[in-house]
Amino acid sequence: MSFVELTGEFFSSLLGHGDAAQATINAVLGACLAGLTCGVLGSFITLRRMSLFADMLGHAVLPGVAAGFIIAGSKSTPALLLGSLAAGLLAALLTRAISSHSRIKEDASLGITLSLFYAVGIWLLSWITRAGPELSSQASGLNHYLFGNPAIIQVIDLVFLASAAVVIGAVLGLFFKEVSASIFDPSFADSIGLPRNLFDNLLLILLTLVIVVSLKILGVILVAALLVIPPATAYLLTDKLKRMVLLSAALGALAGFGGVYLDFVFGIGVGPAIVCLSFLGLMGAFLGAPHHGILGRYLSHRKLALKTLRENLLTSAWRIGERGGELLAIPIGDLANERGEEPSATRLLARHMNGSGWGRLENDRLILTSLGQERARTLMRGHRLWEIFLQREASLAPDHVHAGAEEIEHFLDAETVRELEELLDNPETDPHGKAIPPGSGEGETR
């Protein structure tokens, strides 16, 4: 079948009836619920720097799966989930005990626990296959907990996934402020008496729960990826925690849906498809996020560099005007002499004024608007106040203050300038004896 035909069959299955259609629906619902739940909790786990804990727990629940099967004698979903939950919590306790009561650091204790529990899980699975025909005949399909397989998702699995989502949403909703405070400002949390260890343990329990109910989707090897990659992507796209949680949940659910779709069409495996889609989303944010992506940072840098070049040209024009030159229409030659550069370089820079609202290049002259003149006044005012500040407070010689003021003048806002004026007792001249331009509304003279 062609790609288009397979795509049509996939969406037809979502609207159809019968065992095959129900299996597809269960897989989609399971993957979306797992992605949504992992995205919500993963936001807090990532910010709390517990991502390695997630990876460790993902591997550590394997012996619980095997132990639950041995005790129940069958692939009873409640037994397997309870065994996984017990193994995950035991692994977490062992990790904390090793790092708390020895010189071994937490990262090493995580590696120790992960290796031990995963090895025990593999050993138990191997033992099951040799335990006898009755037990080994029931063991078919246990390997799905290693790599995940949404095709075997049953209604009871969806019930567990939905229940876990409700529990995690309710707990984090009730304690959102407390958990946020313990993550972002531990000192403040301690000062108001918040039990940070309690909230850390709560996150750990919820983390174990979400890993356990998501095992059939991604397996013990890849489940940690869904807890880390969508939140990391959301973290690049927003600076607000609530928005990050919602965005991470949406990205996780979309990755789950896309993974099932790609597996249906190409047969590449749901788990790998979900992880690869999540990673592609991360790379997209890494490159194109407005503020934290490479392209966004590059554009911001270019914008700041262009703004700085324009403002340097304004201050040069202001100095010419101070000496009695024309401030409204400055010849390019005069500007070039003031800046100590070739007229061609100044002319090229003046062209960048076009569209700024501050001025434009016309007939080989820089024509300043009223906004441009006001911005030049503000820049020079901040520049010379900062020169006085450096001379008085930093004890720098007058001939050493210009470079520092040249850099900071582009970042001084009105409030900072007012504070400088008050601190310096409203000076009228800078360290070189040049008049400090009046502020907006103060008139031309003091």
C-alpha cells in the first residue's frame, strides 16, 4: 500500500469499529495520555534536575515487572504495575540511602542502582523462560515492557493511565505554589517553613507512578525520554512555568499521536518514533525559539548591534551640534570627521537610519527627526552622568571614563538616569567640563 493509502487507513481506523480499529484507538489514546502525563510531570522533574532519577527509575522497574509476573503467575496488569511501583520506590530509597550515608555522590549512586536493578530484571526474565512450561508459556509478551508496544494496550491500561493523569494533575494543582517555591527559591521555601523534602519525595512518588503506567508505551529503556524531551522543548519556548507545563503536555501528546501514526504507516516502532519526533521538536525549538533559540538569539544580537550603531551615530551628531554645527541636517563629511573614519563608512552606517524613526540619509546628509534629536539628548545625558559616576564612585581618572560610559549609555533607562542624578546631586557638567544635556521637559538650560 502507498503512503497515502496507509494514512487514510490509519484515520479510518480511528473512526471505525472492530478489533483492529479498537487496537489502533487504544494505542493512540494510550500514547497521548502517556505523553500528556509525562509532559506535565516532566516539567517539574526537569526544573528540579531529577532527569537522571527518571532514567534510573525507568530501568529499575524491570525486576518489579518480572516479580509481579512470578507472583501472579500471569501477565495480570495490576500485579505487574504494583510490582513495578514497589521496585521503583525501592530503587529510589536505595539511591537516597547510598548518597546520604556514604561519600558516594548522587550521580554515582544513580548509576549503581540503575545497573543493579536492570541486571536483576534481566536475570529474572531469563529465569522465567527456564522455570517450566506453565510459567514460561504465560511469559510471552513480557519483552514488550522492555521496548514498549502500544498495540497491546487494553482498556484497563487506559484506565490506569487516565487515573495516573488525574492524580498527578490534582496533586500538582493543589501544591503548585509550594512545589514551585521549592524548585525556584529553596531559601525562601525554607524561610517560610515549607517541607522541601516532603515535596521532593512527592515528586519522586509521582515520577515512579507515571513511569509505571507508561511502560507499555515506551518500555523501560525509552520512558525517560518522554519525561525529559518535551519539557526541555517547552523550556526553550517560554519563561512561564504554567505555560511550560501546558506546552510540554501538548508536545508530549502530539509526539504520542505522531509515534503511533508513524508506526502504523512505516512500522518503525512506536517508542522510537515518539522519541525521534520529540527530538525533532527539541531541535526546532533549539534553532528557532524566539528568545532562547540559536536563530532568535542571533536576530536579537543583530537588532541590538544595529541599534547600537544608530545610537553611536546620534551621539556623534549631538557633539557636532554642541559645537555650533547643524543638528537637523548634518553633512556626512562632518560626521566622518567626528567619528574618525572614511565618509563611505559613515554613509553606509547612515543608511541604516532609514526606517528607524530617528533619521534618514538624504542628499548626503543625515536628517534627524525630533525623535532622533530627543534620543541623542537622552544618550548624551546618560553618558556624561555615568562618566561622573565612574570618576566619583570608582575613582577613575577623567581620561579613563569615556570608554565605560560609551558602552553603558545604550542600556541606561529613565529610572536609572534619575537615580544617577540624585546620587550625584544633579551635576551640570561632566568630568571634561562639557554641559550635561537637560532631561526631557527641562528646557535647553538649567
